[in-house]
Amino acid sequence: MTGHTITTLDQLTSLYGSPGDTSLKKVSDALTPAYRRMIEAAPFIALASCGPEGLDCSPRGDRGAAVTVIDDRTVAIPDRRGNRRLDTLRNLVNDPRCAILFLIPGVNECIRINGTAVLCTDPDLTARFEVDGIPPTCVILVTINEVYFQCARALIRSGLWDPALHRDRGSLPSAGEMTKSAFDAFDAIAYDAELPDRQARTLY
């Protein structure tokens, strides 16, 4: 591949050309009514962050909408129970920049937000996000720098929502098998047997 790598922005621009007018004009520094409707319909997001230890992209999902709109420049993400690695939260404490990709089942367009985040433990705020009487430990408040929609090509190509293309879960490694592949002494069989009940008990 010698001589075929792109190492400058001029090379990149020469290869791809300039973006179309619509690709630039669809970007807003605040939520439009249409963008808000899309965000409020999305039960799943991927939250990207960066910090001294590197990059992270974390899946987040919730009943109904994964993200709550506070105002046209602010959205809130409740930090639900997880594995306590805190990769995203560590990053955001060190570097508030973040990016969010919103997915709506059955819809091929995605919404994207780039912004900055703070972690908030205000009891009045966390109480707004209680589920079954359990509040999140903190809420990630994101100030929007830009918001826009991603065209449908990637999801159309992938057939993400096409049931005919869904994989049989049993044909792929289980959670226990994936853990054991990195940690050979791990008891994958016991882990997989206990996992459904543990997930149901600790969802929130």
C-alpha cells in the first residue's frame, strides 16, 4: 500500500471533492422542531467521548426515549446501571467533548449531536429519571454545538432493520464465551446460565 495512503487534507479533498450544499445547510446549532421529534423517538444512542486513556463509544438505551430534551440547546442522558467501568464518565470529566448518534428502529435516517457534557447529581434532576423508584446515579447534560441528520445510505446498505437479515443469536458467541476468549479461566457456562436473571434484576 506504499504510496496509496492519504496523509494530507488536500489529498483528501482532491479525492472526495466538496460536500453538497444540503449537507452543510442541514446543520443547526440548536434543536429544530423536526430534530426534536426524531430525538424524542429514539430509544437507543451511541455516545462517543475522548480522554487521556483514549476513546470510547458507549451504547445507551432506555424505555421510550434514551435522551430527554431540556431545551433547544440541552439534552439529558440518565446514566443507568452498567458495568462500573465508567469509561464514558471518566472521559467526560477530563474532556467534555462528546458526540451522540441516535437510532430509531425501522427508520433509516439517524440524528447526530456534537457538543459538550457535564455530569450532574442534582437530586431534583435525577428524580425526574426514576424508573421503578430507582434514580440514575447521575445525569449527563449535553450542550449542543451542532445537530443534524445522517442520510439513510448506511442503514439501507446494512439492512439493519430487515428481519430477514437478523442473525440467529445461537450462531454467535455468547457473552460468557466472549469473556472466556479474553480470560481463559473464566466460567462461561455458569455466567451464561445466570445472566438473564441478573440482567432482569439489575436493569435499573
